[in-house]
Amino acid sequence: MSRNGAAYPFAAIVGQERMKRALLINAVNPAVGGVLIRGEKGTAKSTAVRALVDILPEIEVVADCRFGCHPTDRSMMCDECLARIEAGESIPRGMRKMKVVELPVGATEDRVVGTLDIEQAIKKGEKAFEPGILAQAHRNVLYIDEVNLLDDHVVDVLLDVAAMGVNVVEREGVSYSHPARFVLIGTMNPEEGELRPQLLDRFGLAVDVAGIEDIASRVEVVRRRIRYESDPAGFAEEWAAEQASLKERVVKAKEILPEVNIPESMLELIARIAVEMGVDGHRADITMMKASMTLAALAGKRAVTEEEVRQAADLALLHRTRRRPFEDFKFDSAKVEALIPGKGKQAS
């Protein structure tokens, strides 16, 4: 972000189509399980993450709730908001932009999940809870830069909460819980170390990014950066129409998603791809299903086709295909293509 507060527009990012696609999927459907972006420095990873919120719609919140709870969806409400509703209290509402909540590399578990005042709980019977980063992340984007350098236990906790949508803090027999639903994005430079396979698998999608090799595109990257740094507000205005179009696309996809149908033939194709690519367990199948339905919604479709399955496989299998120790990620796209008859045609 520039000094005047204008973020680099998401629509202005040159290339990196897989990364942008994975981010849009999670923006529309956080239930996909987040995305891990792997790549060397200077490949627009952080820029894309911070730019994402500007194409996300504003959300309605309980105006005076410290968690920013949803005013009508009880599954996204804290105990305090639920108690107020059950008591017949009128809940004040407001609108706000989503934000990127960044998790520092050195964050402790208490800083992440929050803390309980045990003394007050014992003496007064009150659960005094000091919210942590997960409370701030509720209904926002949780961004973990250099996720591979975080303590494994902290990563475990984060991924558990991301999967459940609830943060539970327990200390000496006292417990407190609050909703924690967020778009999970992790970035890392693989040269600085890898994540354990068990943790890799918990990210819904993964994408490798690298520097662009096309000369014209590299020149365009530099041109746009110069214009942005010389006049951030003016550059943002240049891309305002495309940004608005992207935001409208996300809004419509969220509306369409509950209506998207995935034919039995596409479920069978997903299962066949998972088996042929040699992935363990069933998480890959479920992720491919969710991602392909979301891609269909982003395309304005009400039914999943082979094209959405192909794109979903590209993002859901990179980090799940079996490989030898110390071997780089590999994704055999040709093998997937060979499994998809009549690519791009409407499924029956």
C-alpha cells in the first residue's frame, strides 16, 4: 500500500492467473479452505493479497460487537450477540469493508487465539476474554506471510479453527468460544523451508508463482509500477472500472453459488482424477468439488463442466500429489487433461 493509502489494484496485476483465480475462489467461497501461495520474492504475492479486499463487497455487522458478528446468521454470532437476541434486544447494524488481518511470524498461541482471565473466572464466575488475532479475522481475510516459518503448533491451531469456523480457548477448566470464519491465505518462499505434508494438505488450494518470462509482460509490470508509485490515486482511478467489474463478479458469484449443480458425471470425474493422480485421503476430492462449483459461479454458470473441474484440479492437487523427500512440487497437467473427455463441453 502506498503512503496515501491507495492499494495497488487487483485488476492491474500482470499475469499470475492461477494465483488470482485461487484468491477469487476463496473470496467467493471461504469454505474451500484457503490458499497457500508459494514463490520467490517479488512475484506479487503480498500485493495480490492486500489488493483482494478492494474487490470484496462490504459486509453487514452488529455495529457494537467486538467480533463484527453477522446481525442475522446465528452461526456467525458470538454468545453475547445470541444472548441479546434471545433477550429480545434490538441489534444495531452497520456496514463495513472487509480488511486484511496479518499474523506476525513471531506470534504466540495466546496472541493468536486470545486469553482468558482465570482469576476473574474463578473469583467472580465471569469469563473475561481478551480477543486475539482470530477474533479480528472473523469475516475478514487472515493473511499469514512466511507461513513456513511459524511454529508448527500455531499453524495447527490456525488450520483447525479455519476448518471449524469456531475458536475455542480453554485454560484450567474454563473455556470460551467465538465464531472465526475468514478467508485464509498463506504465502511462503520455499527456499526458506517447507511446511510439513500434514499441514500442506490442510490448505484447500495451492499455487506456485514465479517471475514472468515474457519480455512484453515484464516491461508492462515495470510500467504499471512506475505509474502507481508516481500517482497511486490516479493509477487506482485508471483501473476503477475494471475493479468495479471484478467486485460485481464476486457479488454475483456469491449469489449464484447456492444454486450451482454438480452433475454425477463430474463427481465421478473428480474421483477418477484423484485416484489417477495418487492423492491420499478424500480431502482433495471435496476441495475439487467446492472449487469447481465456485468457478462455475464465477463464470455465471449454474452447472459444473469439465473446464471447471480441470481448473480446480490444477489448484487442489499441486500440494497433494505424492512426491519423494526433498523433491519439488510437481503437477502433471497433461495427465489430468487425458482424463477429461470433451474438455470444456457441458456435462450431461
